[in-house]
Amino acid sequence: MSTSDFSSLGLQAGLLKNLSTLGYEQMTPIQALSLPLILEGKDVIGQGKTGSGKTAAFGLGLLHKLNVKSYKIQSIVLCPTRELADQVASEIRKLARAIHNIKILTLCGGAPFGPQIGSLEHGAHIVVGTPGRIEEHLRKKTLKLDHVEMLVLDEADRMLDMGFQDAIDDIVEKIPSNRQTLLFSATYPQEIEDIAMRVMNNPAVVNAPSTHEASTIKQYFYQTNTDDERMNALRILLAKHKPDSALVFCNTKLDTQDVADELAHYGFYALAIHGDLDQRERDQALIRFSNKSVSVLVATDVAARGLDIDALDMVINFNLAHDPEIHVHRIGRTGRAGRSGIAATLYSDRETRKLDALEIDISTDELPSDTYLDKPIKKPAMTTLKIDGGKKQKLRPGDIVGGLTGKGGIPGDKIGKITVSSNWSYVAVESALVKPALKKIQSDKLKGRTFRVRILS
Ligand code: AMP
């Protein structure tokens, strides 16, 4: 038995068996280093990035400890964003498949308060959420944390970046001090050390590389000295590689919008996400990018947080990141799960110092020919239909599939991702069939009602 076998840990039999059904054969480095300590009950700081398997590390820790018979909140996981909280909750649910009747609740901002209160009244074992909303529940006394035995701070560096320090302190104060505390962070600045000193008890620090194989991500560097050159380079790279999903990083909000607008002007299917968008605009951009109806998303590092898309073909740094850690984090978003990915970085002659700080072998690459600028731009495979009805109108994904298929409709396998939110639903259909799909769903009643449906473009 090797030390990276999950069976060396003494996990509950059900949890262990489920891991092999999930195809988790061996522990990732961060799991092998942290799980023995976590299961011993120690406080642990894990320096793990997305992709390292950190969620399963703390997820298994809290599930192993859990008493499902007691309907009290026993663990709480704080995450910087709603997207990340959803992602963490779904990973924990996967890990918990062998435990019957387990309730895992997400409590995040941007979602209505009422239903969260209702769910809390029914009792839950694990809460995953964002600090602001959890603090609000504590203030309104709709949430009690007196029985919490384990607290997890996930992506702690980002929570601090986002100004959640006070909220975290308020939450920690309401949790019994004999708890176990785990903290995960991609970087380890002074602020993390400070918060660890305040909220943790003699923590062990484990540091593990992420599981991306560096070899599957090919990095290219292109020198572009003027704004025009930079924009041209971006267009050439997108036109040459024709990615289904490419993430373009800019260093400022303003740039993300300008770059996305300019790309759209040249016919690319591109959107920006940044902090000035409202929740609905942001959700729509993420939905359209993840359902493959928009192929380029232009983002700041902050806005790209928690963006959970496994199949990025390409990451382009329109601006070089200020910090080598961030650069590595950006390019690690492509080439996940053994896929090959392309990472391209545009830099100017004024940025060579920042480039040196990356401490990797950089050979400047020659930009592909600008004849690519004249080539037609690849249209996304999918198109999004927006339906003016959602959970509040009791619409479910099945109703939408029903409204699109059947007589005069389109085949079910031409339907992509369906997202139902409170008042709207989004469904991706193959672009070639969008007209018949729209006609069919407009002529049909869904749940006995006619909803407004339109193409998002
Ligand atoms: P995370 O770093 O927690 O975001 O996890 C990255 C991905 O790796 C997730 O999709 C997990 O489902 C997967 N994963 C976590 N642990 C293992 C493992 N031991 N073996 C295989 N896949 C894993």
C-alpha cells in the first residue's frame, strides 16, 4: 500500500468506497500531506491552488467527522464567491454520496434571503457560503453556529482581497473556540499569517504543488509594444487558434470592457466580466461563456475568481500579471484534467522585469501571420435562448427540454446546458437550430403559460 492510497487513512468505509466510484484512485499531493493531519484533528494551513484537490482534502475531513444523526450545523466553509461556494458544495455532495440524509446548504449573497431562512429552519449539517451573507444571517439570528466543530476558510487570500476580513472575524467569534480550523490559500502573504495567528490553534503548514502537469500547458510569449500591436496580436491569436472557450486577462476593469468591445466590433463573440457589472449581467456572461455560446471572456483576476470551467482551450494574458503567483494561477486555468491548453502572454519592452520574475525559460515567439485578421471568425457552436421565467414560476429544466423537443421541435441531443435561476432561464441550443428551437418554444406553453423567449446576442 503506497502512502498516497486513500485506504491508508482510516476513513469511514462508505466514504472510501465512494472515492473509488468517483475514480479518485490516489491522493493528490495536498491530500496526501494534509489529510492525515486533518483526520487527527489538527489545524492545518494548506497552500493549494484550484486544481490541487484541496476541496476533497477538507471535504473528506469534515465528512469523516460528521454525525449525520444530529441535525445541527457541524461544519462551515467560507468561500470568496458564490460560484466557488456552489462548486465546493457540489464537490462535498459528490464525496458524501454514501452518507444518507446529509444536508449541505449554500448561503450566498445575490440569492434571496427568505428561502435560505426556510432551509435553515429545516436543519443542515454543513453550511457553505460567502462571509457577507453568513454574517447577515448571524446578525438576524437566523443562523446559529454553537455546534460547529470545523471551520474551513477556502481561498483565504481572495477573501481578504475582497474585504471580508471583518465579516470573517465576526463569524469566527460565534464559533466555539475548541473547533478545528482549516485554511486554504493559493498565496501566503502577511495578512494570511495574521489571520491564521488570530483564528487558528498552532496550525501545521503544508505546501503542495497543484496537479496540473506543466507539460500539458504550452506557454507562448509575444512582445507587443503599442496598444494597437497588442490588440492585433490578440485578434491574430484568437483567429488562428479558434478556441471554443478562451479567457483573456486584463489588469484593469476598464481594459476588460474596452478589449471585449473591440473584439465584438471585429466580429468575435466576446464579453467582459468585471466588478462594475450587476449580478444579472455577470451571471449572464458566465452562463453564456460556460454553455459555449460566447467563446471569449475578458476578465480581471478578481472577476475570474470562482469561474469554474474545466474545458478552457486557451488563456491569453492581454497584460502581464503584476505578480508571478497570479501568472501561474491564470495559466493553470487551461490544460486542466490532462487536456492540452495554450497560454499566450503579451508583454511590452517595459515589462521585461516582471517577465524575469516569472523565473521560467522564456523564448519570445513569433506572432502568426496577420493574414489571419482577414479570415472569417468562427461562430460559437451554441446559442443561448433566454426565457423570462424561472424557479419562481416553477419552471424546471425538464419543462424546457419538453418545450423544445417533440413534434416540430429539435432533437434533445442538440440542447446544451440549461440554467434555471429565480426569474429567468437560459438554455443553449446548437446554433444551426436556433430558429426552429425558438419557434417551437414560443408556440408551446410551458407549465400552461406562455413565456417570453428571445435569443441572447
Ligand atoms: P480542487 O482543487 O478541489 O478544485 O479539485 C480539482 C479537481 O480534482 C476536482 O474536479 C476534483 O473532483 C478532482 N479531484 C480531487 N481529488 C482527486 C483525486 N484524489 N483523484 C482524482 N481527482 C481528484
